[in-house]
Amino acid sequence: MKLAMKLRTRLFLSISALITVALLGLLLGLISVMQMAGNQEALVRNNFVTLDLGLKLRQTLGDQLIIMLSEKPDPAQFAASKQHYFELLDEGIAHEQGGVEGQYGFQQAKADYQSFLQALDQSHDPTRVLTGNDDVTAKFNQLRNGLIAEHKRALDNINDTQRKARDRALLIAGLLGLVGLAVLIIGFITAHAIARRFGAPIEALAQAADNIGQGNFEVTLPISSAEEMNQLTKRFGIMAEALREHQATNVDELLAGQQRLQAVLDSIDDGLLMIDREGHLEHLNPVAQRQLGWDTDRLGQGLGSALERPELDEQLQLVLRGGTLERAPEDLSVEVDGESRLLTYSLTPVSHTQGHILGAVMVLHDVTEQRAFERVRSEFVLRASHELRTPVTGMHMAFGLFRERAKFPPDSREADLLDTVNEEMQRLMQLINDLLNFSRYQNGLQKLTLGPCSIEDLLEQAQGRFAGEAAQKGIDLLVEVQGPLPRLQADQAQLDRVLDNLIDNALRHTAAEGQIRLQARRHGERVIISVEDNGEGIAYGQQGRIFEPFVQVGRKKGGAGLGLALCKEIVQLHGGRMGVYSRPGQGTQFYMALAV
């Protein structure tokens, strides 16, 4: 801070000195010009007064001569003219006493005029005073010549004043030019000294800063004759050394972090494929090498060509553009050492802190054994459902015949037990049917009967099926369609099953005076159909498992936990996807997105 203040003070004093010299020179020039202008104005004004009085005297003297030469001279007029002439002479004398005196002068003109008047009084014939009287003529010529000489002197004074003013103006201009030249020379010398003292070291420091910015810390710092620049250079060197040490520390930490990350990637149970922004493989961990039976020679290839799955390139480009896969991708089937393996995968973009995408990560998980177990489970459930359905159906029919023949009072214990058995047998039949339907969907045995389907009719019919139950519970069942909407190519019976399941769940989990809304709207190339209630909602941690089979999470439990799983299978069979959005205590919205 002291260094900056000292340098700033020196620069301020140098510039202030230049400005002071320039202002002083300009001020002196202005004072001289103003003084010269004032003197010139006074001299010219005084000489013009002299010229004016001389002209008036000569004119008045001419008037007197005309009066004297007239046939009948008027003594009164001549006396008035003399009086006026003396007044003009007195005015001229007063003007001379004010500081302007000539070679002839108005005092002398008055004396000559008085001599002329005396000679005129001594003449006996006034009409011949200028032709026959040498004395009067001589006095008149002396007076006239004196006035003419005074007139010429005044003109010469004016010309001399103008010449002197011009000479003085040239002198002042020269002095101002010298002052300007001196300021220019001093400024040039000062600027050159500043540039030489500070410019070259500053340029050297700027070059050093550029080198440091490019990562080159081996820089040469300048040595200046200015103490301030040497102090700045010293501090710059300290900063460069600190940056060099910081970079070395960061590089060590970066290498250590990279090694830790490499160890983590190599030790996880799933396979990882690192992909750059161009879609080429950059790295794969040992687990991925074992899962795919690859060596590192696949690096640099495109993802689709490396896995022999061209559709992966389209999915990867979607992820690299910031999009997401709308539905879970199919399993990858690979052959490794004569053994077939099934792998699930996910593609996730790798983003910079500033938002742009740097690449993607593909995570591989071996589900060979899991898929085999699911297949066995599905086959078991399918066969068990078939095997259980026949005897249970027979038992239910036999029980129905028994109820018709058994006569018990309606309020008896026996009648109550029979109702309980009937409800449980119906529940068992519904469970067996759900298991059978779910197994058919999972094994691809269920086929869709596609046809034109009106979304408005679909929702209104669903509302009609549950209107009575909703009214009994005091729940408003509303239909909201943001239309018009296109007709779907879908299996309406299967979509009715999905809506029935969702509305039934909403009715069971919505309190009295609640509200359920059946909604439909278009979103791009898809139609979103949703069932929304304002019931108790689902906890955030349980929403991820809501569509898993045989799983009951949150809310009110009941059944085998196949309803939502079956709904998801039906929607996926239509080429759509199903999801849930819920906030605990504020309600739940189940939605399905179907292609138009």
C-alpha cells in the first residue's frame, strides 16, 4: 500500500508541475494581452478625440471665413462662431491636460487664433483680409497649418499605436509559443522517463503473468532503477513461487485423488464404462472386462460397435444431449467363454460444474442368476395358479350350493361365519386371478386387442363405475380433460383394469370429504392420464418400490401387492411408462404416459 501511494504521489507531482507551468504561461499571456488591449484602446480613443476636435475647429474656422467674406457680414453670427471656437479650444486644452499632448497643441492653437483675431481687428477692410493684408493672411495660415499638423500627428499616433500593438502581440505569441514548447519538451522528457522507468518493467511483468497463466512458472522478472518497481517485482516473484508450490500440491492431490478414484472404480461389483463426449470408450474397470470378456483393445471404439448393439448409439446420443431414457432398456445378452450372460445397464451423463456435459458413464450389472430365478418363479406362479384355480373354483361353487341350502337366521353366529368364509374365498379367487394375470404378462402370454380408444369416454366410464362408492364415502370424483385429445390405439379393457385398480386404491386411502381427480392432457407426442387424490400420500423412501410385485409399502396394506405391478405391466405392454408423484400428508398422483 505504501509502495502504491509513493508511486502515485510521484506521478501526481510530475503531472501537476506540467499543468502548473502551462497554466502560469497562459495566465501571463492573458494578462499581457488584456493590458496591451487596454493601453491601445486608451491611445486610440484619445487620438480620435484629437482628430474630432481638429476637424471641428477647422470647420468652424471655415464658417467664420465665409461670414467674413459675405457681402453683409453678421456680427452676431461671427461672435457666436468665435464663442463656439473658443469652447472647442478649451475642450482641446482640457483634453491635453488629461495626458495627451501634441507637437502643436490646442494651447498654441488658442494663442494663434487670438493673434489672428487681433490682426483681423486691426484690418480696415474685412473683405480683403486674406487678399490684401499680409499680416492677417500670415496669422490665418499659421493657425490653419497648425491644425493640419495636429491632425497629421493624431493620425501618425494611431498608426504608431497599431504598429506597437502588433509588435507586442507577436512578442506575446512568441512567449506563449516558447512556454508551450517548454511544456511539450518537459512533458516528453517526463513521459519518456516514466515509460523507461516503469513501462518496460510493467511489460515484462505482464509477459510473466501470461506465462504463469499458461502454467509456466519459470519466468524471468525485470530489474528496474525505480525502487517501487523493484518492490512490485519482488512481490510478484513471491506470488509466482507460491503459485508454483500450490500447483505442485494440487497436482499431487489430484494424482492421489485419481488413484483413489481408480481404486474405487476397480473395486465395485458393477462394471463401469467411461465414455467421452464423442461417444468413444475411454476406460472400463476390471469388472466390466470380466463381464464382457474384453481387453483394453476396445478403447477408442464407439459404444454401439463395441457391444454390437447399434441402438445403443442412439440412446447414448440422447443422454449426451442432456435427455433421459423414457423406459428401462432391455437386457444385454453377451457370450463369454461359451457362457451366455444377461446384463442390465444404465447410461448417466457426466456434467461439468458449469453445466455442459463432458461424457457419460455406463453401469453394467450381471442379472443372469436373477433372471433365471425370476423365470423359475414366474413359471411356478403360473403353474401354481392354474393348479390352484380348479380346486378353489370347485370349492367356491360347492360352498355356494351349501349356502343356498343352509338356513340360518341372518343375525346368527352361523350366518356371520358363512359370510366370512364367502369373503375370504372370493379374496382367494381374486388373488389367484391376479397371480395368473401377472404371470401371463411377465411371460409374454398376454396379448393386446388394439382398437380406437376415446380418452374422454375412458375416464367418464371409469367415473361411472365408481360414482356410487365415492358418493357413499363422501368423496368427490371429478374428470378433468385438457382437450381435445387424439384417440389412442389401445386395448380399452386392459386400460379399464388399470384405472379401476388406481381409483380403487385412491378410494381406500382418501378420507371422507376428500377429492379424486381423473385427469388427461397432451404432452408432446404422448398423452398423460393420471389419478390424483388428496389422501395421506406415500413416504419418499418407499416410492421407489411401489411398483414391485409382492411388495406393499406405506399406506393401508391389503392383498398380495400385485395390483400396481400388474398396472405397470399393462402400461409397458402398450409401449408407455408409469410413475408416481406423492408428498406425504398431501396426496398421491399415479400417471401413465401413452404414445399417441
